[in-house]
Amino acid sequence: MSEVTHDIARRVAQHLGPGDMINLGIGLPTLVADYVPEGVKVFLHTENGMVGAGPTPEPEKVDPELINAGKLPVTEDVGAAYFSSSESFAMIRGGHVSVAVLGVLQVDQLGRIANWAIPGKPILGVGGAMDLLVGAKTVIVATTHLTRKGEPKIVEECSFPLTGARPADLIVTEHATFSVDQDGLVLEEVAPDSTYDWVRSHTHTPFRNSAALEVV
Amino acid sequence: MVEVPRMDGLSSGRIRSKVISVEEAVALVEPGSTVMVGGFGLVGSPLTILDALLTSENATDLTTISNNVGEPGKGLGRLLLGGRIRRAIGSYFTSNPDVMERHRSGELVTSLVPQGTLAEAIRAGGAGLGGFYTKTGVGTDLAEGREVREIDGESYLFEKPLRADIALIRARKADTLGNLTYYKTARNFNPDMATAADIVVAEVDEIVEAGALDPEHVVTPHPYVDYVVQAEIRLGKGDEPLLDRAGGG
């Protein structure tokens, strides 16, 4: 994946705390595991029935029956545990997962996300996206600020179907970090190599500035 | 047509083995059966029985309850290509393009359920519950036409339980009574499905005598399991599931 996605993953990882049980979505969010700050021990939950998923094994050590929810081979971290699908999702909906990091197609002005279906195409996959959104204690969106075609992903209203009514708590892109309160998005930080003006013109919904934000 | 002996559990004080052949297992599936199939992709899927179902004239017009429809041309995906599946209930079909194609042509009816709701509906079906309320899916396209209830100020969606005529599951070890242990992430939906079908058949890598499994290690207790089949197909290194770019399970 590109340098930008690694950069986003690094920025997301700063928000993880010691002992957190984390569920990382497919794609960009998976990279977050590589950037967990030193000295911070987190436990990776994967919804197909495991907590304590470890790093990708060497090719000769791959166990075809040990995979994550992206169907990629993983390993057992210290203290790993296996459980059934119903228990895995009881953990998720029951608020036992500290942080879910999700990729998105779009985020709206209230921080609600669309990440499971594209209009006009048959809807044939939802997986655990809706459960993670409603259940995780904290939902962090990890996304590029723009689509590959250069269109803003943070918009007033999602044109893609919403994944749920619950807003995300934090939205992290390569340019900015937004928190979400009941009135909508609050710009918390502009990335060091970006500018406030860039963020303002490439975010297609109104947002407020955090009191802590220094606008240069 | 293979005759399957019905199990009477205890006969003349002796414990009868639940072990049957693959052919006998396949004969339990009837035209129009609703079949639960364990697995996340191919991992934890009863691949031996699924392949054998293709040889059965009776395994037609099936409704499957399974997270995916296997992988393209593998597991349940083979039965799909064989025209045996009429309806598929699951959470993630996108990883199998054959499902897309048959959905488009109208040969296959699909019902999409969030993965946690699928698992819990199966659990509820096996636990004698009439359904449950979940926050998952509220306010989405999947909630259309469904009952929403306010509980303590929050909105929940009503979900009905799921049951099947037969569950085909996969486990690591069985004893001859039907106690089951599992292997790593091949566990997934299998323990849930073991509770929620009229007939439960477990395909296993290894069969041991009753008493050989540590009772502390048993995940699915034997009363849930009707039959045990020795697996002949196990996921090898060549069958590693590949990254699904569109998203996971």
C-alpha cells in the first residue's frame, strides 16, 4: 500500500491505549497493527473468532486454518484465545471491543459512515461492518481524505447507503483529524505537511475548529 | 440410496458409536433441505461432505445458511456451480463472483444478514428463543420493513431465529459419542450451528474413543451431535484463502 495509507495508519495508532482490545477492518485499517506505539500492548480481535491475533507468519509457517477476518494468515500472540462466531459478536455488540478501526466510502456531517454498499450494484456483502459500528466503545475511521478520483469523502450527506445511525468518534485522514460531537465534526488537528486551507476546501461539509487547534 | 441407521443412543446398556460414512451422511440431505454449513470461507467448512453431496441426486433445491457460499468452485461454491443451491442466507457473498453472477441471472436468491446477527440468529434457533433485538442494522437499508423497538431509549431491530433441517459442521476431534473439539479459527460458526438443526453431522479430522477427550476441552457437548464423519479433505498449503480486496467476512 502507498506511503499515504501507512501515514494514516501511523496517525490512527497514536490513539490506541495499553490493554485495548482492537478490531481492525480490512485494507488500510489492518496496517495500524504495524504502528502501535512502543510500550503499548494491545490485543487484536478478529471477528471470525479470535483475540490475540499476531503478525503475518513466514510463508513456510502459514497455518491455513489460522486466519483473520480478511482471510489472511495470522499467528497466535501471547495469551491468544479462540471462540465461536456468536461469542465473537457478543463481544462486539456488548461493548467489550475498545476500538474498531474502520475504512469508509464516505462520512457525513454528523460523522455517520457508509462503508458496505454501493448504490446501483447488487448488495451482496455486509460482513461484520454494521455490528462493529454499533458495538465498539470507540469507532475510529481511517481513510484517505479524497477518493482515488479526487472527490472528497467527508461530505454533507452520504450518497452511499449508511452502515448505521451511530457516528464515528474520530476521523483520521492523511491531512486532518476530526472528532465528532452531537453537533457534528470538530477539526482537532491538521497534519504537519498539510494546511488548514487545504483541509477546509477538501472537506465538503461544515466543521468547527477545536479550541486546542492552532490555525496558522 | 444409502440406508442410514437411526441412532438410539444407548442400546442394551452399550453406547453406540455415532460414526457414519460420508455416503450415509450425504443421504441425510433431501431435495429442498435447509442446510447450515460451517466455515468462514473454506476454513472450518466440511469439505469432504460438501464434495460428496455433488454425487447425490437428492441434494437439490437447497437453501444454505452459511457465512459465505464457500470460495469460487470450492466447498459450497462447488455445489453452487452444480446448480444445487436455490437460496443462500449469509453475511458476505462478495468474495465469490459466481454468487454475483447467479444472483444477477435470478438462479440464486440471496438473503443478506449482518454477520453478528447471523451468528446470534443461529444461536437463538438452537437455544429455543423466538428471536432477539439488536442495534445492528438500525437505520440501514437492511432494516426496511422490519420491527424496530425502543428499549431504554435506544432503537433495536427484531431478528427471528434461524434453524435448519440439517447442519453440516467441521471440528478437529470427535469421540464416538459426538463430543467435539475445534482447531484455531476453524471453529467460527460450527459450535453455533451444532445447536440449531434437526440433524447435526460433524466432519472431523480425528475420531477417538469416548472418554479420550478431556471433558474440560470439549466445546460442543455430544447431545447436540447426531453423526460423526471422518474427514478426507483438509485445507492444505495450496488452499490458503487469498486476500479478498473487497473486504473480509
